[in-house]
Amino acid sequence: MTAAAATTQLATPAELSAGDTAWLLVATALVLLMTPGLALFYGGMVRAKSVLNMIMMSFSAIAVVTVVWFACGWSLAFGNDLGSGVLGDFGQLFLHGMKPESMTGSVPTLVVMAFQLTFAIITVALISGAIADRAKFRAWLVFCAVWVTLVYVPLAHWVWGPGGWIHEKLGALDYAGGLVVEINSGAAGLAVAIVLGPRIGFKRDPMRPHNLPLVMLGAGLLWFGWFGFNGGSALAANGIAAQSLVNTQAAACTALLGWLVVEKRRDGHATTLGAASGAVAGLVAITPSCGVVDLTGALLIGLAAGVLCSYAVGWKHRFGYDDSLDVVGVHFVGGVVGTVLIGLFAWDGMTGVGGPRGLLHGGGVGLLGKQLVAVVVAALFSFAVTYAIAKVIDRTMGFRASADDELAGLDLAVHAETAYDLGSVGAASHLSSSTASTTKPRPVRADED
């Protein structure tokens, strides 16, 4: 059972599981850590002149999304369905009526609410990678608030909310966020990238990552946090959580290896950026399926994602959209791979006796068809509404930074800061050298030998 499928109810203290609650508290902290990890991952991938702006886009998303989630996001996403399977009710605005003793399954509902908040945060932050180096910061803040309300919240209700139509009526599966997080952020990133247009010098100037150790550190934090992302979605410290954790590790590793093999054969080199990107691609792909497939399925899903995403990141050069940090190539494509392959690998040992099974486990093509429908609907909804939001912001307050600010770098132009104060380092080095060349050595006293 995922966080979405659980229903909120009042329960006696005897029904609370200390072990389940402790695990979900830890998982919540792990998922929140993923956003600073993403900030470092993205920050290392951009050019040095905009690294702080990139990091700020992730950190500001934490603040904006948290306020919106408390105000209305939780209620609209996970409140009682209004009857259409499209949206929750307004009964828990500003967490109204949510008391410490309110329970969801064996854990306090407050913990589930906080856990789901961290999913919303990372989804919004992921979009920033598609528009790196060229977005107005104030426009980004407005976009975060509007997007999480109009795009993330409805889709979360469709897939995970009580009565949500994708889960309840269509019967498609998304254990931990292939539709809601990965495909959603990838489609939205593509829409915003198209609205803003390519960076100045796209396809002409080299735009390489400026700090690969920072990229690897960020990828490591994402990998670490992903165990909470997937394992915590069981809402319990049980065997499903354990299998989800194992599946997560398996898919990340086969994806990393698959990406490196493609990179070596295609380009002649296996790179650190490829290793980091491959691992993330595997983590993305296993997110929707970690709680419904066995280890063999996880290994194959990761491998497929590593290979396919390594080719997909080149689409932006072929089709002319500037997805700066490969949100489409990794998160959209990886999310599609993981969500669709549930239709092949879903195993009733994970979904429960009589639960849905994939084609390769004797379940026929029915589940595969449902997964495909869910992917198409989620992608089209996210792209269309995001495009409209970005267009309105661009027409009213302007979404793209000025050409001068973009060329100079957004760190100084927007934040009046720089990540690397190389001028002072150079001046200090020059002063030290000059002092050393003009200062005579003093005599050494006998007591200093």
C-alpha cells in the first residue's frame, strides 16, 4: 500500500506502531535531504557564473511549496474526493482538524502529510534544471506556487488520493512517483524550456559542468535520500519497504553500468557525469515500480533506463529545445520506462494475492495498456497546464532574465554574490608573492634551532 491508498481516520494510541512511525519520520528526512542534494547536483552541472542561482532555485522551492502545501495542497491532494476522482475537498485547509492523534494506518497522519510534502518539493525543484541559467528568480517563485497548486496537486490526487481516478477507476499503478514526480516534472520542464527558449549560445558555445565533484556529491545525496523516497512509500517498516529498498539499489547500479557501456561505445570514454546521470536514471525508473516488481524486474528496469536515457539526453540537440540539465532525457524518459514496464514485470508477490500481474508473470496485456494510458494522460496534462502557466507569467511579469544578466551570470545580477571569489584569491596570492620577493629573511636565533 502506498501513501495514496491509505485513508485518514482517528485511532486509539494502541493502534500506533512506533516502528512504522520511526521509519516514516526517517524517510521524510531522507526525502527532504534530496532537494539540497539536487541543488548540488544541478549546481555542479551549470556554468560557474550561475551556480548560486541554481542552488537557490531548489532551496526556494522548499519554502514556497511548504507554505502552499500547508495552506491547501495537502487538503486538495489527499482530502476526501469531491466525487469525480479529480480533486480532494477543502476540509483540511491549513491542516484544519489534523490532530496529533489522527492516524493513517499505523502512523500519525501528520507524518504522512510531511512525507508527501517532501515529494511535492523535489518535484518542483526538478523542473528548475530545464531552465537553468536564464530564468528570473521572482518569476520562478511565482511559478513554484502556481504550478504545485494547479499541476502537482491534481495529479497527486488522481494517482494517490482517495478516489483518484487513475488509481481507483483506471487501475494503473504508481508506487512512489513515476507519474506524479518523474513524468510530471519532465513534461513540465519541457514546457517551460520551450516558453523561455534556448540559452544564448546554445549549440554554439560549450556549456559543460563547471564542478564535477559537486555533481558527484549531489548524486550521492540523491541516491542516499532515494531509499527514503521508495522505502518510505510502504508507510511501514515491513517486507515491502525492504524489497523496495533492495530494488532501488539494484536498478541504480544496472542503470549506471548501462549508461557507461553506451557512453564508452559511443564516445570512447566512461565519464563521471555519465555515472552520476546513469545512477539517477535508474533511481527514476524504479520509483514507480519498486513496490510492485521483484529483483529481476528491478535489475532489468534499471538497465533499460540507463541505456535509453543515455541516448535521450541528446534529443535536445536534435529537436532544438534547450533542456539545460536533461530533465526530459533523464526524468521524463526514465519515468516512462519505469511506469510502462510495470505492465511487464508487476508481480503479485508484491501486489498481494490476486493483485495485478504484468505480462511476463501471466497477467496479460491489460495492465500494460493501463500503464500506457496513465503515462499519456499525465504527460499531456502536465505539459499543457505548465505551458499555459509559463506563458501567463512570461506575458505579465516576464519569465526570462535579460540578455545582459544571462551573459554576466545570474549569481551577481540577481543575488549580488559569487560562488567562487577567485579575484580575492588571486589578489592574495599576488600580494603574498610580492611580499616574499621584497622581504629579507630575518636571522634565526640560537634558541629557535
